Amino acid sequence: MRGNEEKGRGHLVMTPPLQTILEAELARGNTIVEISEWPPHCRLLVMLAQQFHSSYPLAEGVEFREIGDPHYWKAEYVLADECLACRL
């Protein structure tokens, strides 16, 4: 099991602000293509198949970064050591 998947349920759990964004993206039809880590930056990296469908308000401590690198990803929301990213 990788990340914070609840045992036996296969449900991914991120910190609450990132979880809210993740759930909004999944409701809009985006899908998770990867759950991994990206040391030393992210203990939990969740990669979405499509670009973010919306801009989301930034909760305290959450950063939005436009990466735009085809070797990595387009953009990410980061809180502490968790990262929710989207492909180009």
C-alpha cells in the first residue's frame, strides 16, 4: 500500500485541503494515474491524468506551483510533504 490509502478500502486520503481538491477533480472526471513518492520533496505524490479543471482557493499552508515541465508535470498543489499534481 502506498501513501495514505485506508487499509481494505483502497480510498486515498490526503491532508484535508488537498483531499478537497482531489475529490473535486475526481468529481469532474479527472483520474489518478499514479500514487508514489518523490523524495525528498513529497512523501505522497498523487498524479492526475488531466490538467486541473479549476483554480482552487489556497487554504493556509497550501502552495500552488505552475511547473510546466514535460519531464515532470504541469502544475501542483503542495502542503507540507504531500503533492497533488497534474500532467501536461
